[in-house]
Amino acid sequence: MSPTAFADEQLPPDRLAAEIRGRLAASESELSGFWFQVREYRSDYAREVQEHLAGHPVAVLVVRKTRFDNTNAVLDDFVELLQDNQEACEKHLIGDVATDRRAVVLLARNTLDFPQISSPVILPAWFPQLGGRLANVIIEDLTWRVACPLNAEEAAVDQLCQLVFALEGAMLERLQHVQTQKKSEVASFWDHVKRDNDTHSSFGDFLEGVRHARREVLNPSSYRPSVRDGNSLLARIWGKAQGTSPDAMGRLAKALARALALPDSLDPCWHRSLVAVLFRPPNGSTPEAQSLFSSSLLTTILATCQLITAAAHADAYPSYPVPLIRSTSFDLRQTLADARRTLITLDPYTR
């Protein structure tokens, strides 16, 4: 199985190996245990991680039996696992790297569901360098601890940019059509997003300017709206949403829903992002379908543009757990794609 075979499911083996090398170098313990959840292809995954750790005194083992489910027997289970994998441990725990630290990586289908504290255990007599000795061991679950910067591949920033560009195109087409048919429908939305230097411009002029700016975009996978320039539709929405309270966001959502001429029979199958749920208006009322869609659209655009921009300056921000980055990006991408699909499948607007 190739290294990329795991990319869509979990952390690539080389990334886990890099994390292990870093933690081993920083460890103050002679023996470290690192737990990691791998739901499928554990043997293949273990082999690839081991290959990436070649020369380092680390053994990568697969947890196969019902073990590690009792906090009082964890270290007994650990020693039993070592005994079952004596040959692999003797082979890999020597290593070529000059260090007195060693590590065992445990790959299991589940996470380690209870906290660990450092406890002493007598290692098997054959155990490299530490055989027969009493050693303090702590098994640390890395499943949710392996972190990455905001611009890591798991964030799929290029896909977010492409989807943002495509969504803006669909919104632009719809707004242009409604603007042509009945200008009064877009007036409220224009009042929300226009700026002082737009005083003598119409919404139609603005949309034409956006079209011109989009023609200058040669690589949608690097598309990043600029609030400062304000020459894109999403930049105006983003800029407005940044300074809008959740309550006021409802008014902006209603204006956008009207400008897009969203029908009463809006397809309910679109995905509503988690961020849209978390930042819903606090009044507790359930908005009609059109406002629900447009408010989700606004909040998702805001969150996506913020993430794209933060990724462009990833050195200024902390790293976050890989599963969190991956799922956040996926959730936003699903909403962006569904929003575009919903807009382009609407019936043409007529008076």
C-alpha cells in the first residue's frame, strides 16, 4: 500500500513518524509509549511508520487482542504486548541513532480512553538495553495530539480557495439576474455592503467591477478575497460580516436572501456548517428557509475567508490537532459546495 493510501482517512505514516522522532528527542524517559488510533489497514500503516523510523530505536506494534481496557492493568498489557512481539522489538529497538531513549508505538482501533500516569514496570530480560530493569513508563495517546499548522495539507486550503471562487461565481450570476429583472430586490443588500467610495456607483456597476476582477484571477486555487481592496463580492460580505453582531447578521441574511431571490421551496438537503450553527442568532427563533440558508452562507463565507487568510500567515498562529483541522476544512468545503449547487439549480428569477 502506498504512503498516500491513508491520506483521506488519517494522518499519513510519515507525519506520525516525524511526530514520534520529535517527541523521542525531547523525552526525558528511557522508554516512552505512544498510542495512536488506526481504524483500518493497521499492519500496512505500522510497516510504513516503521520504515520512516528506520535507524531510530522505535518499535511499531499493532494491538490485536482485547487489551488496555483496564486502567489497573495497562502496564501488564504493555509487557504482554512486548512479549508477543519480541522479534520486532529486538530488531528495531537497537537503532543506529546514538541515544539512550527508546519508544514503542502502539497502533489500535480505538483511542486510549483513560489518562495515564508514569508507573514502574519490570521489562523482559531480552529487552534491548533495558532488559530486566525496573523502568518508568507512560503511554501517551497521540490520536488527538499530533498538531499541524493552519497551512498544512490537511487544511486543503487550495480546495477552499477554489470553492470560494466557484461559489462567488454562482452568487454573482444570480445577483446579476435579479438586478436586471428587479433592482428593488437587491437594494437592501447593496446598502449593507456598499462603501463610501461607492456613493456614485450602482449595484450593477459594482457587479461589473467584480466580473472584471475575477477575469484577472488565473489560479482559483490561490484565490483570496481582500477586504481592504473590496473588489470582490465575497470580500464585501466578509468585511461586513466581520463587524456584525449575531443579531444584526439576521438582517444582513434577510437582505441577501431577497437579493438572491431565494424561493420558499428551497432544497433542504444542503449542508449547514458547524460554525453556522454555533454562531446562529441568539434570539432562539427558527428563521424561514431562505434566511436560514443565507445566514449559513454568510457565516460560512466569513469562517472560510478567515481560515484562508490565517493559513497564509500560519507562522503567526499556533498549530492545532490534525483531526480538528481536517474536519473543520471538510465541513466548510461541504457547505460551500452545497451552497453553490443550490444556487445554480434554482429556477431562473422572473418578476
